[in-house]
Amino acid sequence: MKKFTLILLALITLISCKDDDPNMDNNPKFGSLDIDFINKVGANLLILDTESYNNQSNESYTISELKYIISNIVLIKENGDEFTYPVADSYFLINEEVSSSKKISLSNIDTGVYTKIKFGIGVDQSNYPLNGVANFIPTAEEQGMLWSWSAGYKFVKFEGSFTPQGGTSSDFLLHIGSHGEVLDNYKEVTLDISNTITIEDQTNSDLAIDTDVAKIFDSTNTHSLEQKSDVQVDPVNAPILAENISTMFSINNASN
Amino acid sequence: MIKNLGYIVLILIGVSCGSDKEDYIPIDQNSSLEFTIPSNFPEPTYNVTLNPPTEKGFELGKKLFYDGRLSSDGVISCGFCHIQDFAFTHHTHIVSHGVNGALGTRNAQPLHNLAFMNEFTWDGAAIHLDLQPIIPITAEVEMNESFTGIIKKLEEQPEYVKLFAEAFEDQKINSENLLKALSQFMIMMISSNSKYDKIERNEGSVFTAEETAGFELFASKCASCHAGTLFTDQSYRNNGLSINPQYNDIGRNRVTGLASDLHKFKVPTLRNIELTFPYMHDGRLKTLKDVLDHYSDGMVDSETIDPLFKNPDRTVMGIPMTEEEKNQIISFLKTLTDDDFVNDNRFSEF
């Protein structure tokens, strides 16, 4: 009886899906890619809550929460050809606290050798409505990344506590997103993959990206928490921090 | 065993050909709806080609609009605060009401001609119509729900499974399709059959002498902000309302964070204004006469009050009007009432 079931099973599967794979020989070749986001402070792996860090404004800080949205992933070949990952499937929430969120898996990527990766931090509101962007709402909602009263996403959420030199400890809270149509804090970054990444047919490749959150405070701009520790809809500080955030990513060649 | 086998076979057929629509549910054909721009209207801001309204999408949007499942207590639907008889406002309610008797802080705005608006809500917090419902759905004092929660509830309803499948190519119950369906319903809500429209389109109607006088006064005293055939220039302005300490509503500042946007609110459309009382962002003024009295005598100076209301010496001037002029303006404003729209069965709950 068991055998009979199996045969039947096989038969049904065969018959009912006979039209699924036409012209198999002419099909383009696809591979997949896992991207690991490795959150760091300077050269060290980020450790939530317990580890204390220092910024260039002589403030020590601990981090209780780090979340950011990665979107609109594009892989670029040496000749400039771009492979744009389907926008609707291209929204990811990286949450330091959840290790599975830090590995994003892309499938059906055109085979080839890629030398650059481009992606967005946040959601590109200048091109609303983007196909599929609303399907990211439940994820963002569960993770507290929705500014519900402004119908928009928080692109980056970075929270913890800090102590200025000779001062007392207090909390900091940096929420970066766009401010209606007045201020668009969505940023795109392009990283050179110096070792190149090769996508082969039906093969999985890996890429690692370092995210150095120390750059949120100290990069193109310097941000002192004592000056401003609560940045939410802040038209002065949010763009300054967004600019810094766009510099915090780099390809981790050691694991590539 | 044979019986079990039968089930397995059935399941397999379902699973192995998941991509074939016909195997799921018998669904009805969908057909597209015509989105017609009234000849006296501007081009829509909503890109209709990206979400073309269909019969089933509209039907789904309407069902969602009137369904309390979109709220945490199962009672508060969109239509609860947006009642058609009053051009989709919350009749006589000063501020919107939410789940479990919660009170909002702002007056529910009318819903019509939304396909022609740039931004939504009193402070422009939603930059696209498809995103606007996120605000009332998730606000604790309004519908207090989550999209995850709504999707779960809808998936349990066979009629929704069917309607989503009929309305959208991917057949899925998800946030994108939910919001698109609501937009399809809302963009069809065009109010363009008032007496004013018929005059503007030379369809044979004429103003009375009182309305003509009101129209001319309106053009010189009000139309710089309540501009064009939509009766709004869609800007944000402080119109000299005193701060209500109960709400201390910072207005547009909440969206932009700019000090210059403190206490500014969107210039509302005046279409169907006769029906949408009470007035202002917090519903503080009961009648159109109260509104005009505010502009003539009740304005309060502040940092961000609109310069249009000021004298050259920077004292507040407001809009000088005699009582007779106010009556004439009100007569004109009543020509903006569109009875066809508020009685249009396509948009009615029942």
C-alpha cells in the first residue's frame, strides 16, 4: 500500500506539472547570494548592552538597540551591467538582536562576475509607490520601525545610554527617517567588491558587509550626544546622521 | 486507508499546481472601471495606471472601508468616522472617535477628490494615498490595529479570500493589495456635480444674485488659499486659531520638525463644506458663520500666522467682512454642495 501511494504521488506530481519547465535548455542561469551584515563598533563586533564604547566627543556609550532597513539591492558587473533585485522582494530589516535577520538571502540572480553592490538604507520615498513596499509594513510594524502617525518608515533606529566626560549617564535615541516630502533621508551606497563575487548557476555564494556604527557619531560629520541625544523628526540632526550612516558600510574581504 | 489516500491525492493536486489559478477557488471575472476626470478638474496626482481601479478591486475596497475588522475592537471601520451623508466626515463630532470610546485630537476630514490631492491628513503626514490608511488603522485612539492582525482576520473570511483573488493578479491577501483596494475605492469618490461645477462647465445653471455677490467676494478674499476648482492650494498655513491647551496640536511641525511649521494645517478643500461641520482641524467652530467670524474678528497673532492675514505694520488684520458680505459668501459656499455625490449608491455602505 505504501508503495502504491508513492507511485501515485510521483505520477500525480509528474502529470500535473508537465507544463512547468518549457525550453529548459534555453533558460537563463541563476544563482543565489547570502549577504551577512556584521555589525561592529570600530574594528570590534558590536555587543549590545554590556560593552561600553567611546566616541570622538569624549562620550562613552552602550548600545541597547540597532535596527536598520536595507532595500533596493543592485549588483553591478565590471562593464557596468546591473542586476536589480526585484524591488518588491528587496526590503530587509537588520536587527542586531536577531541573528537570522543579519543574513539576507537573495535568489534567482543572473550568473556572472560582479564587482560592486549598491543598496539603499531606508525606503526610497521619492519613488512612491514602489511595487511591494507596502508588504514590508507588517515586518516594520512588529519591529517598531513604522512612524504610524506619519505613514512612513524609520530607516534606522539606534538607542542606548551615554555618559559625557565627567557627567552622568542618560539615554540616547536616534530615529532616522524621512520627514514627509520635505526632507528625504533615504540614502544609497555603492561598495566596491575588490575580490569580486561570482554568481554561478544553481550555486550559493556569500558576501559579508561590515556595518561600523561608530561612524554614526564620527564620520563625515561629528555628532555629540550631549549636544543632541534625542533625534526623531529633527530636520537639523537627522540629515547629518543620515549622511554619517551612509558611510558605515564596507565589504568584509576576510570572509569574502 | 483508501479514504486517506483520497485526501492525499486531493492535497497533492492542489499543491503541485499551485501556480494554476483555476485550481484554487472558482473566481469571477474582473473588469476594469473607468476613471473619468471631470472636464473642469486638473490632472490627477494619483497615478491611476499603477493601480487601475477594477470592479472587484473597488468592491473589495468598499467592503474593507466599511468593515470593523480593520480595528482592534471589531467595531470602528473607516466608514465609522467618514459618513457619506456628510461628505464622509464624522457628523457633529468635534474630533474623531476610536476604539473603546477613545477620542482623537483632530476632526475627520471629508473624503472626495482624493486622486487630485498631493498629501493627506491635516498635517500632510501621508505623502501618498496608498499610505494614508496606515495612520488611522494603527493609531491607538483610532482603529488601534496592526496590519498583521488585519491580514490574519481577513484570511479567515472566505469572502475576502475570494475577493482578493478576484481583484488582484497575485491573488494574495497582503498589505499592498489591501491598501490598493482601499485606494481604488477612494479615488473613484469624485465629487464634481455641485451647482458650482455645473456653472463652471456651462451646463445651464446660473448663480442667484446673492451667490454671484458671494462668489466675487470669495474670489477676492478667500481664493488665494482656497484656490482653483478644488478650493485648496494644498499648502499648510496658520490661520490664527488660538492654541487649544487640551490638544496643543503642533500641526505640520510634527511631520517636518521645522519651527516655521508650528501650528500650520493644510488648507482644506471647501467642496461640500455645508455638510462637513464642525470646522477647523479640531472641529472647534460649529457653523460657517462662526468660521467667517473667526476670519473677520477672531484671529490670534503668533510666530507662524500667515502673513496674508497681517497689515503692513504687522498687526493682525484678518479678513474684513461685513455681516451682509458673510451671508453672501455662505450662499456661494452652499453652491459647492454635491447632492449626487452624497447620494451615490456606489459609495454607500448598504
